[in-house]
Amino acid sequence: MIQEINDKNFHTKVSSDKSDKPILVDFWAPWCTPCKTLSILLEEIYLEEYKNKAIFFKINVDENPQCSSKYGIRSIPTLIFFKNGKKKDIYIGVSSKENIRKKLDTI
């Protein structure tokens, strides 16, 4: 299962991470239908292939306005990819499993 994070622990979990694993953060909201679709894809990708190769988090934009504002989230779902504590790339909207895998493998 993908871990939920918040404004208070975002920096500790994501920004200050010095892990060599890529980190994917899913910015979502419970009322967002595309977010639900993407959430299912992310769970599948994580459990089937990336459980030991990447770190996945999700953050509810309605409950965590500080992180949403800091990263300029204007549309959801938005995926932000981090490596060594730094933002590396961003996808806005629902993306395919193939595109997500490719990004995780190349950052």
C-alpha cells in the first residue's frame, strides 16, 4: 500500500531523502475521479514491480495546502518524481503504466 504523507512530514519523507531510489509523490483529492483511476495504476505498479526499487507516497491536496502551494499544484492528479531529495520531473493528469515505469527507470 502506498503511504499517505502530509505537510508536516513531507520534507522528512521526500525532500531530505538521500536514498538512491526514485520517489514518486501523487498529489490527489478524494473527490477527483481521475485521481482514483491513477491511484489504482500506481498501486499495481508499486506492488507488482517497484516495491523494492522505488518509494511511492500520496498527499491529499485539500488537507495539505502548504506542499500543494510549494510545488505549484494547480491540476490533479499530479505526479512529481524526486531523486536524492530533489524534484526531477512532473506529470499532470492520468499517465500510462508504461510512462510511469519509464520515468522511474530513468531518474
